[in-house]
Amino acid sequence: MSTDSAHSAYRVQDASVWLTGHQGKREILRNLDFSIKSGEIVGIIGRSGTGKTTLLRLLGGLVQSTSGSVELIGQPLTGPTRDAVTVFQDYVNALLPWRTVERNVALPLERSLSRRERRERVAETLRLVGLGDRGNEHPWRLSGGMQQRVQIARALAMRPKVLLMDEPFGALDALTRSTLQDEVLRVQQSTGATIVFITHDIDEAAYLADRVLVVANSPGEIVEEIVCDLPRPRDQLLTRELPEYLEVRHRLGIALGG
């Protein structure tokens, strides 16, 4: 493995994706070429219909590139892997309402760990996302923000190297959204996981990410890469007042044609 690969979570080279729908075969993504460093937080932003979700599915091994290559931690990515786990926007349908929070988080571990190991792993992960005292609750009794934390905990319980997030806070109110943004930053700092997330919100992209990939056109292409060189830890008030933050936000707006 090369030194470059050893420090990369992803290396995508000249990758295109064609999918078959009711109108036949169509090119969704074209000639993608980028890398993501281990431990980096990368945002993906773009207008609807540009292939952002397909790109996230490509990084999760859920769809395959028709041409080019995708590597995860120096190895070809040829299918779903426990090294890259996805958190979806629709937390209501992602969780099983008849299972407690604890048993929802334990679900992906049931075939790989003993009961004692599962209990310890789940307790540790729930504490990490601030739900250490909610294990015996059922998801439907929790707020939307807490339900999304349960879904994040279930993903983290698998100890993935990469956390993929598809508009994870899009259905939440502004205050809950801000709280969970900071929760994700804290979790990333604790675990060192690589995070790749989709958003339509330029403020969220600028606040969370180390870099933002801007996707445009149809088929989708990465038309710009914007570095968010802002100090960490970040703060919802202080960070958003920085000239550097406003500059990133301005560049993202221009890239999106706003």
C-alpha cells in the first residue's frame, strides 16, 4: 500500500455511474476524481437531481461505478462494507419502533458479538451520543433529535472507519439541528472517524466540513472543491461570525449559482 493510500479513506479515480430506470439506462455521475483523507469531514452539496445521493451510495458500496475505480482504505470497494456505514435522514423509518433504544443500537451486532459484548458496546455508544440514560425507552417516545441520535449510535456501534450521512438533519428544527451538528463534531473528535455528509444548506456545509465538494449538472460532476479552513473546535456563534466563515459561505453560494 502506498503512503498516500495509507492516509486516505477514499480514492475515486475517473468514476462514472450509469443506472437503469423506467426510461432505460442513464448516466447519473460522470468522471469523478477526488480523494478523502482519513479523519476528514467532507460535505457534498448541490442542487436536487445532480446525483448527490448516488455519490454517497457509491462511497458506501451500494452502487458500483460503471467505469473508473473507487478505493476505500487502499482496497477496491466492490460492495457494502462494515467499514462505511450510512445514517439516513428518515430516522422514523430507520428505527424499529417495537425495539428499545438499546436493542435498536444492538441490531447490527447480534451476529458478531456475545450478549455481554453487545451490552458493553451499546452502553458505551449511547453515552457517546448523550443517550446513556435512554436505553430502555422506545424510539417513538423520543424527540426527533433523540431518534436521530439513536440512528447515529447504531452506526457508531459498528465502529466504522467512515460515517456516511445523507442529509441527517434536514427534517429537524433549527435549534435541534444546531445541537446535533455540534454533537457530530464532538463524536468525530472522540472517534477519529471520517465523515462524509450530504446537505442542501450552505451554512451547515461551511460550519461542519473541512472541505466541500460541489456537485452540479446532469450527469453530476464535481465542479468545485472548497476548503473550509476554520479553527476547531467550532462554535455556533463565534465560528459563524468569522470573516473566513463568511468567505466560505460566499464561495459556496456562488458555486451553487445563488
